Amino acid sequence: MASTDASVALASAPAEDAIQGDQSPLDDGKPVAPDQFDPQYETSRKEIWSYYAYYIGNNGLTLFNFAPTAFQNLLSQAAGDAGVLRFAGRDRSINSIVLLANGISFAIQIAVFLILGSFADFGTWRPNILIVLSIVAWGIGFGWLGVHTSEKWEIGAGMYIIGLIAYQTTLTFWTAAFPGLARNTRELRDRAEEYSAGSITRDEYDFADSMKRNELSNMAFYIQSMGEIVILAIIVGILFGLDVNASEANNNWGLSVLIAFATGVWLLLAIPWFLWEKRRAGQALPPGKNLITVGFWQLKRAVTQIWKLKQSLLYLIGYFLLGDSLNTTVTVISTLQNTIVSYSTLELTYLLIVGIAAQAAGIYSFWFIQRKRGINTKTMFNVVAVAIILLDGWGMIGVWSQNFGFHNKWEVWVYQAFYGLFVCPWYSYSQIMISEVTPRGKEFLFFSLFSIIGKTSSFIGPIVSSAIIDASPTGNNNTPFYFLFSLSVVSFLLLLFFVDLKKSRREQEHFLEAERILRDKLAAMETQESLESSG
């Protein structure tokens, strides 16, 4: 990472997030934009589209949609009429096993992110992280071809857990690249020149930066959704070819084939990004640190210094709570949906097509309105938070009513449309919000820390919900919505009234300046030690 003072900029290649400059005037009285640019690393149109292509492949159909359905399907067949299986030391219901497996997977993800995330902002090697994790994910995806009978449900549990780890980690390390892509575009370079010339204010520059990040994130989500619809249309043809409605065995095999097919598409669409991503250098190693020790040094600083980033910390807490609610809500509704449609692969695919089409319409509409009206990121995020609250309220009604609350087939169709239109934009705007509260040059570390928090919340939520279901006298699968509704409301109020993005930008500048001073001290100490040893 470059110094926050342009006059003492580190002589290293440009950081992933563009080289940073001090916001104070230079000797000639001209302000310096927070991002400085090297034309060699300017984001190209080809690079942006290859970035989009990876997301079309890593769309979640493999390890996030069909694999959980295949796993729950095998559980249902293995449990039979009894409805329970021995898992993790006790007899559990199918829904309880699924929720607990999610919790185990998310707990392991914490360790993975702690190990990799703290190192990823240094050097040029971080694209290799995504390549290796993608290979693991593809191996799991193709592996489902060998797991499609009920007696292999325990193998399916292991593949489900590892598959979720691979999917979430690849998604996080792919996502963390978009702020750097946005800040290395020609548009931001032009805005930086205008700011230096005094043609625009710092607030106007920051708004242009924010809108470019919104554009890349939202368009990636929209294009992914459109691509996913095409993939799903092909999948429908495959399902008819396999005649999945003819028998239970055909349906099982169909699910495995779909996972493998979607995995193959992911592999092919990932290649352009691996080839065309410009390997911009990350932060320079601090004096006295090497690639092994610097990760732990950075992680320690992030944990101890985040208290100085109060707005980042407040968003972290809100993200933890609301992410917990949404992740668990989706899991609970998915288990209810699978039961309602009797695990029909064809019907689940039709539902997905409706959901993804609604998702594409939703994210494009959100971005279209935001761009036309010049609406800031937080306002758009708040709209999504309200939709999550409404979704939990819908499920909560089902605790005491059998006519509404995810008990009817028509509801799962309406749910897919509502979820796509109003809730799915969370997956874009929550990440944009992370970029809003992340100091420049720290993207991979902070996205990893936020993923850890997200996975911790996803670990807690499913386990609490599983316990609520098990403790319910009637085993009512809707009872977790009491907890989820309350959690959503509390987190929304916290984010609405206490997170201020303008304050966050000031805190980030102070954070980076403090780090520059520390680096200078470390350099001075290293120089002094060198002089003493030579003397």
C-alpha cells in the first residue's frame, strides 16, 4: 500500500485499490485525490467483463442451491417415516441436521478466512487464492455424481459442509476485487484530475467513487442473474432428458447431474478472469516484516485498531445481526419449500427460474433508480433491510396460521418473486456497504473479516433456530421466525440511526495516516539497527 502522503509515497507497484494520496494541499495549493493512478493497471473493459463472467459461473446453483437440495433429499429418504437420523451424537430431525451442518460449515469458514484474509492484501499472489479455492469447489461439484443414493447421506453431509466452505470463500475473494477495479477505471482517473484541478469538491469525488463501486457490483449481480436464467433453461432440458419425474432414483440422479453441469459451466467461465485479471501489487511489506509474519501483524492491527473505526465497527455489528437473520431465514424457508414441493427437481428448477428472473429485475431496478436519482448507498441498503423484516413477518404468521406463512404451494412461488425483487439486492448492497467502511488498500482483509462475522452469525443463527425447533412441543418449523423477526428489527434500527458513511470516510483517513506514521517509525528503527550492526 502506498503512503497516505504523496511526498513520501512508497516506491512500489500500485495497490489494488489505486495508490492513495494525502487529502491535504501540496505546496502549489492543489489538493491531491485519495487515489493516484498508473495507466499500466487501468481497468480495461475486457477485465471487467471477465470479472462478470466468473460470477455467472459462480452463481450458487452448484453448492448453494442444488447441493443443499440433494443433501436434504438424501436425508429425507434415509430417515423414512421416522423422520429422524443419528447425527452429531443424537437423533435429530431433517431440518435440525441441515441447520447444524450449516453451523459446522460456517464455523470452519472462520478459520479459513483468518488464515487467508490477513495475507491477501500484500504482494501479487492473491489471485492464486481464488484459483485454488475454485478448484476445490469444482472437485466437490463433480463429486456429487457419485453421491445420489440414500445410504450415502453421511458422505453427502461431508460434501455439503465442504461445498459451502468452498462456495463462500470463492465468492468473498472474488467480491473483494471490485473496489480496486472501480478505483482503477478511467472514469475515476478523470474525477481525480478534476478534483486536483479544483473543478469538483472532495464530496463530489467520493460520490463518484461510491457510484462507480455501486455500478460494478450491481451490474455484476444483474449480468450474473441473466446468465443464470440461460443456465437454468438448459437445465430444464437436461431434466426432461433424464426423465426425473419417472422415479425417485431418476430424481436423485438428476440432482447430481445438475450440480456437475453447473460446475462445468463455472469452470469454463472462470478461465477468462484467471487470465485477464491484472495482477496489481497489493500493499508493500512494512519494514522488518516478511510475507509470513505480515499477515499476523496486519490481523492484530485490524483487531486492535478497528475501535478507532467506529462507523466500520457499528456496520460490522449491524451486518452481523442482519446477516444472521437473513442467512437463517433463507435456510428455514428453503427447508419448508423443499417439503412443500416434495423435493421435485423439476419444480424446484422452475421456482429458481422465477426467483432468478425476479432477482435480475430487482437489482436492475434498484440500480436504475439509484443512478437516476443520485441516491446514496445506505438509503438503498435500508430499503432491502425493510424487505427482510417483512419476509420474517411473513414466516412468523405461519406459526399460528396454516393458511399463510409458507404452508402452501402458491406461497413458495410468491416468495421467489418477493425474495428476488426486494431481498436479493442485499447480496450486492451489503458488499458495497463493506467497501464504504473499508480503508483504501485493506479490501481483502476487511472483506475477510466481514465474512468471518457473517459466517459467525450464520453459525449462531442456524444452531439457535435448530434448538428452537427441537424445543417446540409440536416441532413447528416456523417457530424460529419469532427470533428472526426480532433480530431483523433490532439490526435495522442500529444501522438506520447509528451508521454514518461520511464520518466513516474521515475515520478511514485518520486510520491510514496513523499507519503511515507507524511504517515510518518501523523504517527508522530498521535503519538505526542496520547502522548499529554495521558500526
